[in-house]
Amino acid sequence: MTHSQTVQALFKPWAHAKLPLPNRVVMAPMTRQCSPDGVPGADVAAYYRRRAENGVGLIVTEGTIIRHPDASNQPNVPHMYGEAALNGWANVVAAVHDAGGRIIPQIWHIGTRGHVNDYSESDIAAIVDAFAQAALEAKRLGFDGMELHGAHGYLIDQFFWEKTNSRTDSYGGDMLKRTRFAVDVIEACRRAVGPEFPIVLRFSQWKASDYGAKLAATPAQLEQFLAPLVQAGVDIFHCSTRRFWEPEFEGSNLNLAGWTKQLTGLPTITVGSVGLDSDFMSFFTEGKAAGNDKLDGLIERLERDEFDLVSVGRALLVDPAWADKIRENRTDELISFTPEALKTLY
């Protein structure tokens, strides 16, 4: 079998009704903190354009902050509000589209300064409205869809997780009640953007504070968790794991994206050390570079339709031409990831 036949599944067009793509390669959202005062500049536009020019099917931007005082304490994370930031994003969208690419923003409330247990229902309503306004701006700017960041211990995920959500009202308690905040956000965004604008939800079992955390310990619990999110209007699930090849539950080789697709019938994006031979923390604890051509098992899973799209993070962060190099068997030209790559936009 030739190399082109081996990787063919990764570069097969995706005929989704709302978000058709030329291939299955997705640039994962990665915080860069290169937008002073929340405004993405020409360097940010060029950074994303380079990926579009080099064969990435869909770009998911770094997290963009909604207009809420608790949403972020990081001044260089981009905003999805305010004239200057929105004009900056308009330039990013134009640059990516001019290169023939597709791009969606990840919409984010970090939840660093507030706490889910402290918010009153009026506070929650204001946050939901801010998410919806950001979604509306994304559509107005010409993005091809949007992603809600509901993973890794940030605000939406803080409502999901029983260890951070001890509310006793309708936003806390059992799993169904802990999904209510996300349901409110999804429904508000759907009202804002209409039925045809794709909404992606990124979620994870693991948290930045607890890699072993589980929202759902069994497939049945995962189905219970996902059902209200589907009903609320999610089109695609972005299923974040640290290593895509690890089974999510005992007794099956399916990963989180595989289980999510099987349980919901909706398309899924897999992510987690794709194209790397080490997981995230080893770069910082061991200080070693990582080769970024490792696709062992990924293509076979994609060919079996375990998931639909493949999200690539650090391999694309350091090498904007990663997708084209993989497709063209130019693996000897791949640039290895090191922590130094995080210091600049390339």
C-alpha cells in the first residue's frame, strides 16, 4: 500500500450539510496570548492563513472571550466583543477565506474569577446572554460556524462536574441538572444564529486539575449526559482526550469520540496527541522534542467511521504545513514540537 493510500481517509472530503470540508484535518484551538488588550492583529490573521494555505480543512481558533467581567484575567487572550477585536477577527476570517479555508471561533468563559456555586440565576442569565451575543457576532463576521468551550475545567465544564458544582437549585444536583447551564447556553446561541449555523461543543472527561476525572463512568452515563446537549442544538461534538488511542471505557476500544458518535448519531472530532509520540505534559516535565508524524491507529479508526474529523494541535502549532507534508509524504520535512514553539506565532 502506498503512502497516499495509507493517509487517504484523512484527506477525504466531508459532506456535512452545514459544514462541508475539503478534508478531515482540523486545527485544534490553542491559546496563544498574542492579542494585546484582546485584539487579534495582522500577525494572528497571518498565523491562521498559513494553516489554511497548507491543507487544513477546518481551523478552530484559540479561545475567544465573551463580554463578562469574570470571563478572563488574561489581557492577551482575544475577545469576541468590542469594535477593535471584532474588526481584528473580520480580518482573520477574510485572510482564511481568501486562502480557501474554513474557520470557526471557540467561544470561551474561563471561569477564573467567579465560581458556579456563587452565581445567582440573574448572573447566569447574563452570562448566557453574553455567549449568545458572541455567537451572533461570529455569524455576522462571516465565520463558518462556532465552537463552545465546555471542556478542561472552564466555566461550562465547572457546571458539568460534580466536584465543582455543588448547587442545590435547578443548575446542580444530578447529571441532568448539571447540564442545564450548557443547555441554556446552546439554546441561546441557536436562537441567535438560526438553524443552519453549525454549533460545535468541545467537552472532556479530564480536567486541568485532575487528569483522571470522569463526568461519566459508563457508556450509559455518557448517553445520559449527552442527550440534553443534542436536544439543545449541538451539531458536532469535539471530544477532548489527552491521547486519542486510549479506550474510554473497559470492554471496548472506542475512544471518547467513538462512544459519543455511537451514542448520539452525531459527527465527532477526535483529539489528543495526534501526530505526536508523547503526551502533552512530557514536553514540559522531560523537556524533549517530539516527532509529529505519528498516526499509528488513527487512520484505521477514521476508516471505520469511529469518528469523522481529526483535530491536530501542537503538530500544527509548530508546523503550518503539517497537513500538506503528511498528504505528500514529506515527513522528513516535518518540524518537531518543542516548548519553544509556544513563544511565537509561526
